[in-house]
Amino acid sequence: MGAGRANDLGHDPDDYYGRDNLGNKGALKRLAKHPAVLLVAFVVAFAATYIAASCWADAAPEENDQQQQHEQHVEEQAAGAAYSHTLQGARASAPATTTTTAVKQTSYATDEHDADATQWRFGETTCDGELHADYTGDAIVWGPNNIKASATECARQCAQNDRCNTFVFCPHDSEGCSGMPRGSCWNKHALVALEVDPKSSTERVKAPAARSPSIPWTSGSCATTTARVRLREEAKRVSAERFKRRDDQRNPRVAMDVSIKGQPIGEVSFVLYAIDSPHAAENFRLMCTGELGKPYTFANAPFYRIIDAFINQAGVQAAQAAVGEYRGRAFPDDQGGLKLRHDRPGLLSVANAGPDTNTGHFSVVMNPAPHLDGSYVIFGELLDGMSVMNQVNALAMGKETTASAGARIDSCRQIS
């Protein structure tokens, strides 16, 4: 505590006009005896305050814009934040002393790899790239402060950082990405998995992502040769588990005919997870057969909420639930379905208004959505007709749309 603040909590009459910086009482009281001097001092102080405020106002918008951009992108990545606390063996954790310094660059170059965003090899680490994808994960290096000349350089930086296994890059031929500058290169840590293209048998390491032609980002994930072996074994285990659930003969299958503005666009079929999610699966089956009569049927129900690269949502408001003792009201969450993850396109997820509020509404998930895990029951998956669901989702390209878009379930039925 300084000498001039001996009585902070008390009241000293001589301190009414303050103290000078040596603690002497009544400095301003003496100035008050000379009004002209006091007036000049007041004008000088006012001018200095005005100039400082103007300088701050000029600088504040840019700082606020950068902060808003950062907060916006962090929100977009929140889906993967809780989903990616471990590397699952993809990359080793870095020593405490390992850091990556973000250096802003101003030189730009075209790189042949940016055109197809296929694959890069850096020593023992291979990075797999993907156009029009925004990979989720915990940010290690903030993109707007880390401008790179090409996707190759962005991938290289990630490959050389032991903590990074995922990168997201804003191409220089774009107009910017989510309000961030071209060349922005995010380094991230995500829960990655090895995926195999069924047509070409090509293996690629990928992270949970939003994918859509409207997404300008180029993303990729990196793994060492040893890590890819581990990921390959994990992929086999997960695939076997999925096939077992899908092929279980106790799980019913249903189909729907879909149209847009009265024009049929095709059929979709689903398998329902009756073992994991008995309430949700049976409710959906009943709504597909229509055996209970109106309003317990999906026939002529609209896709009333379509979000680009996220969900196609449909249902019948008047129906509530059709299943068993819960008919006409909400049914409880299936705990087995809550444990399943929204980790791939085509999953069926119950739409709700909170815990145990499930009714005649559902979503077809169009991309991994880990932020839904544990809150929404997964009760089935798409078997055939992804191209149909893509046509429905394309109605919301770059925006969210409603029933006015004209996507509708014309008819539905049980097929096995």
C-alpha cells in the first residue's frame, strides 16, 4: 500500500481534493485557488482522454473481429472437443517442451497437391487430405494467426508436430472460410479412424467432420506407419461390430418412398436396432407400417428441418409416440441407444426436447455429429438410398430450410 493511500477505508476531510504522488494532502485544494490554471489543466486532461479513446476505437474493431472469428470457429469445433481427448494410438503425446510457433507468412504459392488434396508423405508420417471438409478436434495452433502458402505446407506443419494429427486449411483460391483469411492453417488433435473406400480399397485416416460441397475448407489427418497399423486393427474391430448389429435378424427393416415437390426421387431403407433401442425402434416400425391408423404414420410426413451437411429431420407432430404403453405421449430414452455414437452418415437418431421426450420425430444424420452423443438415441441406420438423402439435404445448401422446401415421405412400410 502506497503512502498516499493510508486511509482507503476511512474518510479524511483533507483528502476531498486528493493527495499528490508523495502523499501530501490538499494538492488540488491549492490549485482551486487559481481558477485559470485549473481550467488549463482540465482542458489538457480532456484532450488527452479524447485522443486515447479515439485510438482505442480504431483498434478495437479489428481485435473484436479476430476474437469473434476465433470464438465462432471454436464453437464449430465444440462438437469434436469432448470427442477427442485421446489420440487412440494415432500419434504419441508430445513432450512438455514441444511447441509449435505460429508464424504469419505473406508469400502465397500454388501447389499441385492443393488441386486434389489426396495424400502427402513426410518421412514416416502420411497425411490424407479431403476437399470440402471441416475436421473437428482440439485446436493446437490457431488458423488465422498461422497463414500457410498451400495445403502441403499446412500438412507438413501438422506432420512435424507430435501433438497434431489433424489439419484444416483455407485454400487460396477460395474467398475465405467462415470469415477467416485464405491460407489459415489449423493444427488440431482429434479422434481419428482409418476408413477404407469399398470401391478402390484405398485406406485413409480421417477425423469426425462436416462434409458438403458448400464447405470451402480442405482437411486432413496424419499418422505414422506404426499408427496406421494400429488404426487398421481398430477399424476391423469396429467394422465387425457394426456388421453384427446391422445383420442381426432380430432387427426389423423398413423402407420409405421420398419425393421433392411432388416428384419421386427414390426409395430409402433402414435397419432398426431393436436390441439396443427397443422403444425407439418399435415406435419407428409402427409409424412405418401405419397399422395403428392416423395419426400414427409417417406417410405424407414432411422433412420439416433440413440443415446442410448435418441432418434431415422429419416426423408427425400430432402423433406423439405410437409404441405400447406410451402411445399418445413421450417415451423414455433407450440406454443402449444413448451409448452409441453419431460417428458416420446415415444413422437414425430420435429428435427430442430433452431427456425422455421421444415421440414421432427423427433425424437422418448426414455427417458425424459427436456433440449429439449421449443426448439423442441412435436406433437404426440407412441401408440403401444415401443418394436420396443427399438430394434432400442439398435443398439446404449453405442454409437451414423447412417443410416449404417440399421434401416428403410419400409412403412407408416394413420389408422384413
